[in-house]
Amino acid sequence: MIKKPLVFSLLFCSLMLLNSGSVFALQIKSALDNETVTAKVSSLDVTRILVQGDRIKSVKGAKGTYTHQNDEASGEIYIQPTSPYQDRAFTVLIDTEKGRHFTLLLNPVAVPSDTLMIVPKGVGNQEAMRFETTSDYELTLTHLIRDMSNGVQPDGYLVSEVNPKKTYAIGNVATLKLKTVYQGLKYRGEIYELSNTQSFPITLDERQFYKAGTLAITLENKTIAPHAKTRVIRVVSYA
């Protein structure tokens, strides 16, 4: 039986105005140590790459295929293909501070800047499994939404702050930006910042936002004051 997404508080609808394939600009790839990961990168802008619970210490690849910058504070890297490789796949080797090694087979596509998160298999699995299976389905999602709303880190979950360069427009009245990701074993939580760009209040409709994999959604405020912000919290299936 297919479960309908749970709706907490108000329903997420204004995203219907967006291209559903471009709103959630985050790729998550689960991989074993020394495994090859195939993913897409932006051919138009930089792609942020990070490893869950670890820090990237080195990156290697064929000369002239890409440019990159290291963020020493976060252990993340930012990659962009060079002009000859904007429509050709290329390979990057990354090593982490915890001794992990991943081969990234990257395919450039003409999309805005993106984030690629490599999730080493086994990170927090036992704790996350207990959190996700101790209660029934609906109660587990309720607990996850509550923890995300209160800034609490569920057992076994990794919480990652996201600082994307891309902000998505919701019609001509608001913008949306992914801010925080809660990564578990079966579930992933996403917190978005929604900003009213107008000089008058806007009201969001109470309609479900159906998107493949969506399990639960909450919108903290239905009516948003002029130039004010609110949070949209979304839980998706990762299994």
C-alpha cells in the first residue's frame, strides 16, 4: 500500500509553481570505501562536494578537466568542469581524513549549482535504525519533524548546514533556499527558508505537494508578512 505524505500544520503548495526537478538541488550517494560513485555536476557553475561525517583532504584528477577550491574549515570541495569537459564525463579521486577513498565519475549537465553528498555506508546506522523503527511510521515522522523544528539532532542522524548559491523563485512573490539536511538511514529531512519578497503579506494555499518520495511536510506559517521569512520542513524516503 502506498502511503500518502503526512501533512503537519499547513501543506506545501507554492512549490508547484517551480520545476519539480530543480527545487531540491541535493544529490545524496551512498558508497562503500574505494567504491566508484556516479553523479552529475553543473556545467554552468560550481558543485559542492562533501562526505558525511568526514572531511575531504585531497582531490586528484586528469589535468585540465576541472577547476576546484578547497574549503579548509568544512573539509568540502567545490568543482567546476573546464570548457572542454562541459559535456564530457570525467573522473575525480578523493581521499578523506578518516582514510576513505572514493572515485567520482562526474557527468556535467546544464543545471544550476548543486550539492553532492557522499554517505559512507554504515555511518550512524544502528542508532538511526533504532530511532526510525522504535515507533510506528507516523509517530516516527512526527518525532523527526518535531526534532527538526526544535533544532534537535535525532540519534544516528547527521545534520549538515547547506549554503547554496542558488535561490529558487516561487512565482514572483517568494524565494526558496535549502538550509539544513538531516540524514538518517531510511529518512532524510530538509529545512528550507522561504522568503516573502513582496511589500505585502502573502498566503500559501493548503494543498498537498505531491512529489515522489515525499513522506511529510510542514510549513511553519501560512501567512508571511512583507519581506519576512518562514521555514518549510520536508521529510523524504531515502530507502
